[in-house]
Amino acid sequence: MKNSKKKSKAKPVNAENMTKQGDIKVSYKEKLSNSDYEKHLDKLGLELVKLQEWVKLKKLRVVVIFEGRDAAGKGGVIKTIEQFMNPRVCKVVALGVPTEKEKTQWYFQRYVSELPSGGEMLLFDRSWYNRAGVEHVMGFCTKDEYEEFLRACPEFEKMLIRSGIIVVKYWFSVSNEEQEKRFLGRIENPIKRWKISPMDLESRNRWVEFSEAKDNMFAYTDTKQSPWFVVEADDKRRARLNCISHLLSMIPYEEIPEKTFKLPPRKSDKNYVRPPKQEQTYVPHKY
């Protein structure tokens, strides 16, 4: 397969306070305090609510894709966005292993059935790009299926965009050292142990293969119509703030005047008699 995509020139990076991440040097500031993080997050949360109301009003269809290495922080930013949004408007899709029936279908078919209707915003916690990453590296698809995906994916996304769906794609980039730190934290903490799987451990063993797969995926699917946006994710708090701020900038929206509500007084009915409390079963007061 020929790759006609031109390579973009590397952007200059500030040489102050540098830390190495793979082959890329990234600049990090001092640690963001919890109070500063919460302050910035509250402001962004208010904007997410405004965006949500605009999506409902204009019947927009929005798809946001979150991809990246294991433990890169995709789930964290998705949960952060979710906490401010109406689950009837902002929905999260994290599909499991395809069934035997789904394996016989057109590859994109099960993802198409999840696409948003008017007034909905969909967050994909991993997406059809599974084929370009884990399926390819772990041998869960054939070479022909992999190459067909790389050819078809840009056309598929063009179809979505032409139909009026807003598509935004994020790749969460984490360094080798930070991923190791997060994996060890999951292994050592019983509360987080469910987050790690044999597949995660194997991804550590195949770090280079996953890197090559990501580079090839970008070469074919980082298009002008549907570009990838890379989130430097070694700093979780900054990664979440940066990603949410960028997402807000990608969807033009306006603030809708708030509806005013007046809480009515509770009506009383002298004829109503409440059943005795002892007839009901209560949760024990253990705390």
C-alpha cells in the first residue's frame, strides 16, 4: 500500500523544563495543585453544559473517539466529561469482544448501530480503531483485514462527516516510564486491580509493535477531513483539562438563555396518613 500523505514539519518545542517521552521531548510545568485543577475544571464543566444544551437545541450529532495505549488516561477524561453531562445527551460506548455473528458482519457494522441521533453526543472509549491497534498487533485479524481497514477507514469517516456527523479523534500519548508506573499501581492496589488484564501485560511486551501500528494508523487515517489530535497524558490533570478545552473549541456553540424555575410550595393533604415506619425495611445505620 502506498502512502501519499505528506509528512508535516515538526513544531518547535520549548527547551525549558523538558522531559523525554519516547523520541519526543515534551515540556511540563510544575505540578498542578488540586485547588487549581478543580477551579479550571469547574469553568470547563460549565462550558460543557452550555455545549450540551446547544447540541440538544440544534439536533447536532457528535462523535468523539478516545484512543491510546493502555493506562494512558482515556477512561479518566471520559468520566470527567460525563460527570457534567446529561446521560440522555452524552453517551459512552465501550464495546466488548465481537460475537461470532458480529465477526461475520461488515467490520464497521456494529459501530454504525451505535452512532448518535440528533441531539446526542457519543464518546467512544476505543472504537473501530481496535483493528489498527490491538487486533493487528495481537493477531486477532488477518493481514488482508488489517490492510482493508486502513484503506476503508478514511472513506468511512468521510461518509460520516458528509452526513453531518461531527467527528473528533483523540490519541492519548503516555511514556514508557509513566505507563509502567500506572500498571504497577494497578497491580499493587486491590481496588484498581480489575483495571489490568493479561492483554495489558502483553502490550508492555509488545511496546515497539504497538508504536509501529500507531504510526502506520496515523499515516493512513490522520486526514485533513478527520485529523488525530494528540494529548500528552503523562500529567493526568493537565491532560484532562487540555482535552476538554480543545473539545469545546472544536464544536462552535452559543450560550442559550437559561429557563427560570420557581419552586412551588408543597401542598398538604390533611386526609393523608403515612403508614407506620416499622412496617418498612430500612438500610442499617452502619456508618
